[in-house]
Amino acid sequence: MSLPNPTQEPELAASESARYYPMSRQSAALKRRAYLLLKRCIDVLGAAGGLLLLSPLMLVVALMIKLEDPRGRIFYHQTRIGKDERPFRMYKLRSMVSNAEELLEQLRARNEVSGAMFKMKEDPRVTRIGRFIRRTSIDELPQLWNVLRGEMSLVGPRPPLPTEVESYTAFEKRRLSVVPGCTGLWQVSGRSTIGFKEMVDLDLEYIRKRSTFYDLKIMIRTFRVMLGAKDAF
């Protein structure tokens, strides 16, 4: 009778591992690719439809912005940091006075949120029409163009400013591993009432859980927040 070969067990384990685990990894990778493909389709259709349907509203708001401040531009663009720390130009309807960037340094000491962000509830740079479009998030509508270009998604972490990223830790930079979004878990969980650390935690939670169903759930919550938004500033 032949004795069992002690090397057979590890070989068998390796065979079993090769048989099952690569398939499991491959299945997860295929599932992730399918999700990203569907997410991009939803982004393109949603952004194109949104721009088409909301263009009359944006036209009216643009006229009001110009009437309040004829010297200023209607659209405002700002460099933001996207996926894998790539910079891009993000668009908004202008909600502040023309020299808002120049006045920022004078107001930094009055920042009302912690960490690498600047927020003020009673920001003196915000115009009258600006307060309305910020409260209703109408100022964010031009970002649908960024979605069409693939620089943003409908759902994802908020794209930060370059100056904010400069002070990020390696842990905080994990939120830059996905395409940023027009809305996200942070925006529907309290937005400006939530500090920077909590925002990072929410973004990483979204990255762990993200799926088509989860994205749709956040979009539905976004509409509810927009209808009764009181904390957007």
C-alpha cells in the first residue's frame, strides 16, 4: 500500500484555489465593469435630458444674474480635482459677486466648517439671486455639461479644489479614486452642516457600497433635498 504524499495536499489546495478564486475575481471585475458601463449610460442620458429640459430655467436665471450684476459673467468656472487627481474645469451659474476670489482671503478666518473646505452661511459675497439658486441647487445645473464630457458623474464624491487637495492625507485622497459627482452621499446627508472628516467618511462609504441601485437611491434623495433645501450655502 502506498503512503500518502505530503505534498499532494498543498497541490490540491492550490488547484482548488486556481479553480475557484480567479473565477470569483473575474466575476467581480465583470460586475464592476457592467456597473460602470451602465452608470456612464445613465450619466449621458440624464445629463443630456436635464440640459434639454432645464435650459429654459437656466435662461431665466441667467437673465436675472446679468440684471443684478451687468459687469459679471453669467457662468462661473473653477478648477477642481477629479478622479486620480486629474484637474478639470467645473462650471456653475455665478452666485457670487465678480471679485469673489479676491475677497476669499479676507474671509478665511470666518470659515464655518472644519478641515480642507471653506463654507460660510452668511457669505457676504453671495448675490441676492445667488442665495436663491444656491438654496435650490440651480447654480449646479451647468455641471451636467461636465457629466457629458465624462469629467463628472451624476453621483459621486464632491470634486475638491486644488488648494484643498494640497492638505489631504493619503487616507483622504482615497475619495479621489472615483469620478466625482454632481450629488452624492455627503450632499444628501446634511451637506454644509457636516464637517470635512465626516464628508470623507461618507464618500468612502459610498465608494464601498456603490451600485446602480445605490446611485438611484441617492438621486431620489437629492430631489427631496432640493425641494426642501435649507442647509445649502
